[in-house]
Amino acid sequence: MKPIIPEYLVCPVCKGTLRALEGVRQELACPACGLAFEVRDGIPSMIRADARQLTDEERTKMKRPTPKEEAR
Ligand SMILES: [Zn+2]
């Protein structure tokens, strides 16, 4: 079963909108401050100390609009 990640979650650091990262691990990423919060068993760990820094590549990817967003 795929965990449901609420879309209204905001970054605990800067209150920016978090985006779900599709990858090996489930993570919620904040493009604004470049942090990623791991989702464990469907529950996002919204602790600053648990967050990891996004790589430059990941941040660049998130700045580009996805094809879905462009269509709006
Ligand atoms: Zn942030």
C-alpha cells in the first residue's frame, strides 16, 4: 500500500511548501531551503535534525516546473 502524503505539509524550518520526492526513499523536500525530510512508514519525520541537505542536482530539478504544472 502506498502511503498517502498530505499536500498541505509545510517545511518546519521556513514554512515553505514541501514537495514529495520520487526516489529510492520517500521524502518530502523543501525547494526553498534545500532540505529533505524522510518519510518512514508513511509518516514524514518533520524534525530539523533528521533532515538531509538536497544535492544541487535535486534542487535544480525541483526549480523546473513539471509537465503537469506547465499544463495549468
Ligand atoms: Zn524550508
